[in-house]
Amino acid sequence: MTATPASPVRIGKAAVGALGMLAVATGALESVVTPTLPLLQRELDMSPAEGALLSIMLLITGALVTPVAGKFGDRYGGKRVLIRLMVVVSAGGLVSALAPNLPVLLLGQVLQGAMVGALPLSFILVRKHLPAGESKVAIGVVSGLFVGGGMAGTLSAGPVAEGLSRHWMFALPTIAVIGATMLVNGLMPHDPPGRSDDTGVDWPGLVLLSGTLVTLMLALALAPDIGSQPLVLGALIVVLAAFVTGWTAVERRAASPMVDLRMLARPAVWKSCVLTFVICVGTSVAVYLVPQLFAVSAGEYGFGAGATEIGFFLLPGAVAASLAGPISGIGARRFGSRAVVTTGIVIMAAALIALAAVHTEVWHLIIGKMMIALANGLCVTAMVTSTATSVDQSDTGIATSLVLVTRVIGFAVGVQVSGAILTAGTPSGSDVPAESAFVTGFVIAGAVTALSLLVVRTMSKGVKE
């Protein structure tokens, strides 16, 4: 006789609250680098290109971990995988807190990237243990608390780093993550494993994609020093080509590829990927350049802002990003995805060009960054919705995973190119990039973003509901 699987145990408010506390803690830990990046660059003697590399390592790891975490959660149970992910995250936070130099800090950020897979696992747990109506409310609460944690991290990282040390700005949220993980482990019942597919995880594809992304980032980080290290850069380009070739061959033959490249042949999918890449490049340029410009000495052309002030200045952008998702969803239902994406691209291109032309007051940068964050949220939400509804239901996961990988690559390329521009634009013997380097970065991002309207014109309008 076949045993009937036990029904999942219904959870109470305490278990949902523990997941919410974990979301706040991970959101805070994820957000501490951005407002304090200029401070970290000074203390660890990093170039702008190295600072750019630091700011994206967590995101790259997260993009690689998330699909694997989902498969393992189905196979072994969501709680079991979530707790193990948070052990890795906690280790990464402690490594970052104790890091004496950039390589160790990069390692800590790589380990912390496992947190990106935690939020989807939290949603899986809530859906397994609560009825449909209550699970939607709980997912909304956990999502909102994650955003709130990110805002708290943005605001608190500066005061902690300046009042205590950069070590404590990683240590405090890590302690909160450890405490919240213990609560989740104690209050959340184990969920029964689901039916796992027979294809398993595409480990060769995962390894080759990891090598591709890391090699690409290293090549972009070394690009400003091509004159002094041409052989190293050339070797990285050869290795990058080998990784891309190997990854493409593996994914085309895999029974269950991590990224199904055959899906790119569909116009709706490749257009979404192109637009997602461009939009994320434009967004990431502002994410990297604006805090750097805030930190430039007031005696030069900047504002001499410390980490605390930078966190405060970035808060309106974080609020705009949190509001963009619901606004995009409403707009897509009423006017169609194409109209929402067009609006977002126009706003972003205009804001980037405006920042290139006018950046002499703090409010110029605050408003510009806020409009770019809003535009990014509008576009990305509409693109994911458009992609998910343009393919068969069975292909939704594959198509959206392509958009996810493209988003990470676009963000990483934009940040690294921005860092390379600032490094190349820093005069010999100076630590301050020329103002023209910032202008160049904003103009390039604005022009590339505007050109993407040519692709938007060929999009379907999208289903209005």
C-alpha cells in the first residue's frame, strides 16, 4: 500500500512573524553596501572599478542560487533548504564583518548572495501552510517587510559605519539574521517534500554560467588598466569566450537546462531580454554613480556627503522603487505592457540626460535617482508580466529565468562600466574622478536607454484585463 502524504501543519501568526523578521534582517544586510560604498573604497583603498565589482557580487550569486534553491526546496522541503541557506548567509555576513581587505570582503558578499533564494522559499512555505486567501496576505506582509528592511539598512548603515566601524554595519544585521533564523527553525513546522522531477539540477550549466559572469566582471574591472596589463585582459577575454561557448553548448543539450537558450528564438522573449538588459544598464549606472557623486568633496564639484547623508539621500529612490511594482501592474492592466514600458523608458532616459546636464544641487540627484528607480520598477514589472503571459504556462519558469539572468547581466555590466569610466577618468595622482567622467556615464546610459524605444515599437501591446 502507498502511504498518503500528511497534510502540512497550519501555521500561526508567530511563524509568519518569524519569516517577516527574517525578511527584515536579510533586507537590511543586503542593502548596507550601496550607501557606504565610497567609505569602503576609502578604507580598503579600492579603485572605482573594484568598488563596482564589490557592489554586484551578491546579486550575481543570488541569480545563480535562486533556481537551485527552488528545486531543492521542492525535493527536500522548503524549511530545510531555507535554514541551510541562512547558515551560508550568516557565515557570509560574519566574513564580511571581519574582512581585513577586499578579497575577503568579496568572499563574504558571495556567501551572502544566498539570501536572494530565501524570499521565494519563504513564499513556498507560506503557501504550503496557509489557505489561499491567508497566504496572499502573508506573502504581501513578508514582501513588504523585506523592502522595509532594505530601507532600514540604507538609513542605518552610514551611522553605524561612521559611529562604530564598517565591521559593525555587517555584524549587526548578521546577528539579526542568526536570531531570526533560530526563530523560524523553532516556530515553522517542517513541510513535506514535493514531487521532484527526474532531471535534477543542471550543475554543468550552473558552473559554466558562474564562470562566465565572474570572468566578464573581472574583464570589465581591469579594462581601465589595459595599458599596463594587456596580457591579463587578453587572457580573460579568451577565458570568457571559452566559458560562453561551453555554456551555450551545454544548455542546448541539457535535458532540463538552467537557462533554455532555445526560448530566445521566440520574438516576445528575446525582445523582453534586450529591453531588460538595457533598462538594467541604465538603472545600475545611476545606482553606482549617484552615491559616488554625493561623496565627492564639496571643494571639487560634489557635496562631501558621508555615508549617513548618502543613505538619507537614497531613501526617496527606495520608496519610489517599492511603489513602482503596484503602479506598473495597474498600468499594464489598463493600458497594456507596451505603454508602461514606453513610459518607463522615456522617464529613465530623460532623468539620465538631466543628471548629465544638471547635478549642482543635492535635490537634482535625489529627484533624478528617484525617477530612475520608479522607471526601473515600472519597466521590469511590466516586462516580467509580458514575458510570463506571452508563452505557454508550462514555459513560464523557463522564460522568466531568462529575464532574470539578463537582468543580472545588465545590472552587473552597467555597474562595472560605470566603475571603469570613473577609474579611467581619474587623473594620475588624484583620488577624485574628473566631473566629465560622471557626465560621460550618464550620457551613455541615457542614449542607450533611449535607443531601446526602437525595440519597444515592435512589442505587442499586451493583454488588458
